[in-house]
Amino acid sequence: MTRIFNSDRRDRCRADRPDPFPVDSLTRIDRPTTLIRDQEVPRVDERDGGFHKAALGHYGQRLQREYKRFVPKYPLSGALVSMAGALGPLVDVTGPAAEASATPWGASSWRPMPPMAEKRAPLPDDPSAMSRHIKETSYFLRADMVGICELPPYAVFTHSKATGAEVECDHKYAIAILVDQDWRTTSIFNGSDWISNSMSFLAYTTSGFIACILADYIRRLGYEARAHHAMNYQVVVPPILLWAGLGEMCRIGDIVLNPFLGPRFKAAIVTTDLPLAVDRPIDFGLQDFCSKCNKCAQACPSGAISDGDRVVSNGYEKWSTDVEKCTSMRVGNQQGSGCGTCIKVCPWNKPYTPFHRTINWSMRKMPFLRRMAVWGDDLLGYGKPDYQQQWWLDLEDVDGELQAPRPQGTGPRHG
Ligand code: SF4
Ligand code: SF4
């Protein structure tokens, strides 16, 4: 949705390339730069995620209590998650169970979606033409980046956390939709203050909105499609982003980092049987870059990010993170709502200006400049908050009453 205020990105799309970023300049490879032993990657149960464990009290009673309020305690993130919840049942024709959106922040009412068209539309036979059309449509709907891959079987959850039901999703293709969390706000906040969750849910909600519309559109063309978003996933997002050429795994654990947005995005997915041409994984040197840069590990307030080497776990060779520490910080943060400090400090979290495009190109193409890029980032003061530019209000819902929270920085709104 940030694109509404940044129409220049849409203007960057060209006749020969629908994407607003120069994805054709990226090095394409056959497999992701992260070693994935396909046969050893187990399907996972969505109920094993950190937030679900916090909700069930696995991380203690305080976090179990805080889980119910850690998003809506800030009014803007509360409004965003409320809208995300409304999208919960809109993922498919059967609108799988209104319970899917029965979050602690309020269930939405059941809204049946139109059935899939019985007769297929007369579409181009060429899967490349359809992929291009799907990307153009996604950008029209205000996506910031889009990639397509075949759906890896191990990317399908075994069970849904919302219903506990076994998940079945045998669609052949996955369309991944990225939405920017907003550069300007990441340049202002400190990473874990009151706007943090709003940035996450801006991108969760907007990418989910796009995915629900896109899936409905594909069903109207006569092909199966299901949207997957933060309020109703059936698939694990990171491996899809890797195979769809939207990034590489970075030091922040299970996070995929995009060469143009950095880690500053959230993703929604559409799975479908519409025949599509797929993208290939990319290599922009991030494994080497993260091995030389520890900024996220040094800045993480909970110590969740490893400053060591990659390890093999569940069939992936990647940096490990402590999910309990990260979840505890995000859910239990008493001086803000959520946490995105790792996103804030990452050298890849930059605006798309001519200057930063040049630095970005150097970081991708010139390995010997990478240490200097990390050093230069510190030197230029990136990663520090700029409260003089603060546009949001610091507010906290305490027992149903909005109060000025204890000040964390020097925010001008509250003395
Ligand atoms: Fe650490 Fe915060 Fe990032 Fe979690 S979100 S890994 S706590 S910096
Ligand atoms: Fe990699 Fe540095 Fe970004 Fe962490 S801060 S994800 S180490 S580039």
C-alpha cells in the first residue's frame, strides 16, 4: 500500500520488464545459495511456531498474557491486525473455517467467496505470458516485488495452527508477493518502539489483501488458487521466496533478504494450478556479506541472532536464531509494540535513490568492498533513530484506556 504514495515505482516498470526493480540485473542460479537437502527437509507443523507457543503459555504466563495485547496495545497496529483478521476467511472458495481468523484480536464474520469458474477462460497458451500477466496484475494491486516458483512439497505445513486440521495443498505453483514496510519509517524508528508492529502489519495486511484478490481472480479464470497470508497460512514462506528468486537466506535466521528491499518486507503467497513459467533463485553475494557483517547480531536486544557460522538444521545450512528469545522480545516488549531492530540496522535496508543504487550494485558485484560497506554504514550513522522526524504518536492501551507510555527516546509528541 505504500506504493499509493510512491507511484514512481510503478513508473519504473518497462515494456520489457514488469518489475519496478532491475531484477534482470541479478545473477540467476539453479538452486538457492543456501544448501537445501530436499529429501531431509521435514514438513513442519504450524503449531510449532514461536507465537503459537507463546499463546499457549510455553514461554510463561506473562508472555501468554502479553500475546493477547502485544499488537493491539498500539492503536494503529490494532487497526491493521483487525483488517488482516478480516482477510482470514477470504483465502479460498470454501473460505476455510471462520476460525482461521479467530485471533485473540477479534474474529471476523464468515464471508463466502465466489466459486471457481466452471469454464476456463481463453488464456494465452504460453506460461511465460501468463507469468508476466500475473506479475503485472500483482504490481497493479500494489505489490512491491513478485516471484514465481514451483511449490516445494516441504513448504506445505502438516497442520494448521488455527484449526489443528491436517493441511493438504497440492497446487503446483506458488506466487510470492512482497510488500515494503516503508523505508522512511524504518529510517526514523529505533527498531523496537511503538511503530514496530504497525510496520509489520502494514505489510502483512497489504500483501494478504493483494493475495486474496489475486487468488479470487485466478479462480474466476477457471483455475484453483488459494491465498496464504499472516492470518491464514498453509505454507512456509522462506523456501518459496528462495526458489522464486526473491532473496537469499540471511543471518537473521529464517529470514530471506531481498537485494532491493533488504529484510524490510513481508510476504503473502498464492498457490495455484494455473500453468506458469517460474523464476530462478538468485545470488547477490549475501552469504559472503552476512559472514562479514554482524550488525543484526550485535544490535538484537534479545541476543537471538547467532554471530557464528551457518549450521545444518532440518535439511538447511543457515544461520540459527533462538526463536524463544526473539518471540519473547517481540511479544513481551514493554517499551514498544514488537521489534524490528534487525531490519533497522541491516545495511541492505536502504531507500532506492541513485546513491544507494550505486552502493547496492557495489555490494552485490564487488566482494572486496563489502567490509567497507558495513564500515561506511556505521560511519554515516544508519541504524540510529531520528526522532526529530517522528510522525507517529506514542500511545499504549492499558486496560482499555490509551495512555502516553513511558518515553523511550526523545519523541516530540509527549513531554
Ligand atoms: Fe532480535 Fe528483534 Fe530481530 Fe527478533 S526481531 S531477531 S528480537 S532484533
Ligand atoms: Fe546480514 Fe548484516 Fe543484514 Fe545481518 S545486518 S542480515 S549480517 S547484512
